[in-house]
Amino acid sequence: MSTPVLHYFRLGNLGRGEIVRLFLRELNIEYENKFYVYDDTWPSINKSTGVSLTGTLPILEIDGQRLYQHLAILRYLSRRAGAYDGESNYEKYLVDAVSDIYNDWRTGWVTQLTAKAPDYQGTHVKKFQDLFTNFYSRDASGPYLLGNKPTYVDFAVFQALDNDEAIGHGPDALSEPLKKLREAILVRPNVQGYLAERAAAK
């Protein structure tokens, strides 16, 4: 079996591809990175090489397939592992609902990279911290959306919190449920190892 290949822009620890990298490491899947420059040359590079059918990245080559759309990739990896996706119909709904909320957060975050809205932290960040907090307050049996069962969306929300901080717009203080989520992700052994490698590479 060939080594999976992750195609993404050279953006450090920002963006959609980083969630896929983090989750691959959580699942202990070895993979190869294929990086592209994120600038106005990308459309012509993509046109000449045909790398991306959708014109966007990340793309994950795995199991003889080319997978597009980062949330769909996370779902594929979860189902491939037979975990991280909820068990009952309602659990799967919760994971899907929060992944949709995360995607709405991401749209505003991407806009902020160039638009630089002065009220981003007080409006966008607060809105989504409140939404995430509401969902993560529903099951007190553990720090994850589904209590003590981690799912792929936990890693997406973790990345959202990290990326707001990375652009200097993290909340003044995380809510208790989100603080517990973050701490729980940070101590997962494979995640710890990956983040240590990432920090050493800076």
C-alpha cells in the first residue's frame, strides 16, 4: 500500500490542511506532505498541473482515491477507522451540526485574513465561542462533544480556537467547556508528539 499524500498550501499551522494533518497523526497514519505556494500563482499552477478538481486544497490521496473537501476527508478517515463519528443517529447529527457551525466560523476567519474587521473578536469570535460552548456543555461525562468519546469535529473546533489565537484574535478567556476540550486534545499522545515536532520545526 502506498503512503498517503496530503496536498496543501505552505501555511504553517493555519488552515484546513492542518486539521487533516493533525487528525492523520491522531489516527497514527503516516503520510507525505506535498506543499504549494499560497499566492496568486496558484490558479495557473493548478490549471497547468490539474492537481485539484475543485481548485481548492487540501486533497488527500489515500486508498487509491483522491479525496477533496477537508470535512469530508475527516469523515472518511473517521469511518475508515470505525470511530470518531458518533454511534447513534443523534450522535452523528450532533457531530454534523457542529461541523457545519465550524465551517461557518471558518468562512469569517478566512475573510478576516484580508478584510481585517476591527470588531472581529467582539462579534465573530464571541458568536462562535458561544455556539461551541452551548454544544460542548450538553454532555458533562467528558470534555468532547460526545462526552468521553472524541470525534473528528473536536479536532476541527480545536483548530478554530488555535487559528483565532494565531491571528491575534483569540477570546480574552475561553469558556470552561472549550478550555476542557483544548486541554483534552493537547494531552492526546499522538497530538502531543505532532505539536512538539511542529514547534521544533519553527
